[in-house]
Amino acid sequence: MTIRHLSETIINQIAAGEVIERPASVVKELVENAIDAGASRVEVVTAGGGKTLIRVTDNGSGIPAGELALAVSRHCTSKLTDDVHDIRALGFRGEALPSIGSVSRLSLKSRVADAESGFEITVSGGRMEGPRPAALNQGTIAEVRDLFFATPARLKFMKTDRAEAMAVGDIVKRVAIAFPHIRFSLAGSDRTPLELPATGAGSDGMLERIAQVLGKEFPENAIAIDAERDGVRLAGFAGIPSFNRANSLHQFAYVNGRPVRDKQIWGAIRGAYADVIARDRHAVAVLFLTLDPALVDVNVHPAKADVRFRDPGLVRGLIVGAIRQALSQSGIRAATSGAE
Ligand code: ADP
Ligand code: MG
């Protein structure tokens, strides 16, 4: 037996197995990069459910020509310095672009504010070429073609164009709810276009964006939540019990602006509604948790959708208590089974 060091491409492909599960995960990473770059407009275009094409265009800071090669290199990030517990940006692992480039044909075009021109770098199945000059406005265009062409085993797990296109739509909506001041659009031959114009600031803007995504009926059937306990703040909207759904796709949870799918949070929502919604039905809710980044670990899984709270009981109690209180104050028969 000989021990060898894996090639950079293989290392990236292994990482891609965790970070990039399907087209929607690529979209999530690229959109998060656009948000981290301070964009006010993010445009997403897909074809074939994102399997053949994903293009994300933003008007953010851009990447200087001299840093394009670093942007697609593993463990290179502009977002984290020395403290892994102080994570404020959506990205921080420096893993998305090299992972995507190792399993697809990635083109990254970018232009910074004071540059005379933009530049493009391409990575195809892990092979990097460029940078070379490219024409574009300030910002970044990330284009991903033929996702998983370099890892055919993974390609086999893709669902139909329709199913993948829906998952892409879901992730764009999920991320967009947390950033109402950013204009998002999603288009492509594989879908009906989605336009989410930027809204005003504050909680009105938040509610407007939620209505854009969930429909106007939700604000009319929801109660505002605003509670705080020991430095953890919970804001958002909880649907009234009669406004329930057959699945939990309509529950949106965010931790410091990051969309999460967290079993504890789902469990807390279920607990809050346990006495007023049938077991096989699901409440509609949009919850934003804000807390000191040091009190939550977002580095649990490469896709960054799981989080671990320093004090899970506190978070659960806050969610259950705030939703029950909101429901009872609005005259809806709330839980009588005692405090959490
Ligand atoms: P991470 O987001 O974890 O830092 P990525 O692989 O997603 O890792 O991106 C690597 C780096 O490339 C980022 O840290 C950032 O500096 C740069 N970058 C990527 N996308 C963009 C973008 N749309 N606009 C500006 N810079 C970007
Ligand atoms: Mg990123």
C-alpha cells in the first residue's frame, strides 16, 4: 500500500459531494456570494432545472483581476480572518467555487468599480484557464454549465428538470425573504419568471417581501412576533392556526439572516401549535432569530443549513413562548398544556 496525497481536483470533488448536492445548492452558494458582495440586484437564470445552465449576475463589489484565481481556489475566502466563531457573512469556508468548478464548467466574470475592464476565469472539471479580459458592468457573473458532467455518478441522482427547477425556486425565495432590500429575479426556459422588487426598510419592507414570496394572504392571516430572551431576539410572523398547510415547505427560519433548516426550530414551531393544529398539518411561519454569532455554531455542515445553538433550550422556549403568546393575544385559543 502506498499513501499518496489526493490531487486538488479529487479533493474538490469530494468537497463538492457535501456542498453541492443539486442545482439548488449551486444557486444558494452563488446567490449568497452576491449578497456578501453587497449587491442590490441579483439575477438568476437557469435551463434544464439548473442542470444545463445556472447564471447568477450581481452588481456587487466584484473581484479584482488579480484575485480571480484565488476565488476559485480551495480554502480561499475574503470573509473570514482568524476567528471561526465570529462569522457575519453568509460564506466563510472558501469552498463553494472550487467545488463547483471541479464538477462542472464554471465561468466567473467580474469587474470592480475602478477597473478599465472586467476579467474572466474558467474552471472546467477542475482545470483552470485565464484570467482573460471580458466585457461586463461592475459586479460578477457566475455561470455554471453541465453540472456534474465530471462526476457522472452524481449526475444520475438528479431529479427531473421540473423538480430541480422547483427546488431552485424554493431556495431563491428562501434566501430572498431575509434580504428585502435586494431585488431578486429568477427566469429561464424551464420556469415561469419570478420578480421580487426591492422593498422599503424595516418591518414593513420585511412584510412586503414575505407577501411577494408567500402571497398576500399570508400577512392577512399572520400575527407579528417580536420577543427577546437573554440576548436572543425573535422577530417574524406566525400564521393563524386555520391558515395551515399540508407540508412544512412554508416554514422559513433564519439565524442571523442565514436560512436554516433546523430540526429544533421545526420542533419548536410544532410544539407551539401542538394544541391548535392537527398533527398532519403544518403552520406557516417566518421566523428570524438574531443573536451574538458566538452563541451559535453555523459550521456544523458544509452546506451551512444546520446550526447548533449554545443554549438550545433557550431558543426553543423563546419560539414556543412567543408564538403561543401571539396566538393568545390575538384571541386564538392557545395551548393550555402549560409552560415550556
Ligand atoms: P466563500 O463564500 O466561503 O468565501 P466561495 O468559494 O463561495 O467561498 O468564494 C470565494 C471568494 O470569491 C469569496 O470569499 C469572495 O471573495 C469571492 N467571490 C465569490 N463570488 C463573488 C461575487 N459574486 N462577488 C464578489 N466576490 C465574490
Ligand atoms: Mg460563498
